[in-house]
Amino acid sequence: NVTGTLPIANGGTNLTSGFLNGGGLAMADTFRLSANRSADTSEDITTNIERVDTDGFGQLGTGVTESSGIFTFPSTGIYYLELTVAFYIVADNAANVSIYTTTDGTNYDDAAIVSTGNQSGGANEFTVSNRFIFDVTNTSTHKVKLTSHSIGGGSYVRGQTDRNRTSIMFLKLGAT
């Protein structure tokens, strides 16, 4: 167990770090897309979502739950979300996947987006990621979902059941 302090930016006071004192993360979980997905219009991703379960995956704590593409948090707190998307894009096409959040349980807003496009003559693969820190103050109203949109014909989001190609990671950083 390592102990120590971190200086606060203004200089005069030290802040004991929970990480340095063995506190670490409060929760860690990852879900992935288990099959390829294509959609010409904006659509919520509601199927082929699975919790990672291969290659020694280590979930910490209770983890989030997923039902029909809606992710529910196990407790209030500050969460780090990281979306990584593998795209297969044919020439002159583009694709996007977004993290949508709600704080009222009904109205979702586009909190973070991953986008790519291909102007070359052939098909290419791209892996893109984006992050968002979400303050969950109420687990019954603060939710997350993924939406794919603007995926051109012949292009798709890559999914796979035995490795992460497209995934979302949830890390609880601490109390809200």
C-alpha cells in the first residue's frame, strides 16, 4: 500500500489521493458489440451488445446493467466513459457512433461522437475513440445509450463476440 499526497494547484495545501492510499477505482466494466452493424439512418444500438467475457476480462464491482441498449449505473458517482469504434468504410463514405446521455430518463443528448470517413479509392478500416465524464446523481434517471448514424451503403461498424472491436468502457472515478 503506497501512501502520499498530491499538491493542489494553488500550492499551499496537499490533497491525499485515494489512488495512492489504495482506494483505486470504485467500478470498472466493459460491453462490446458482438456483430457487425450497418444503418443508413440514425438508430439506437439495441441488439448484439454483450459484457466482455473473454481473455481474462476483469470486472470490478457490481458493474453497469444493459437492457435493450440502455445502460444503467449501479450507484451514483462520477463515471468515465470511453467509446471505441472499429469502422469498415468503403470509398466516399462516412460513419458515426455517439454516446447519448439522459439526466431525466427521457430526453437524450449527443454527449460524444466518433466519426470517420474515407475519400480514398478503396475500402479502409479505422478505429476511433472518444471519452465523456458523466455525473450520475440519480441512477433511475441518468442513463446512457449508443446510437449509430450516417453509415453509408457498404460500410459498417465492426463487432465481434470474442474480442473488442467496438466497445464502451465504464469506470467509476469516485463520488458525485
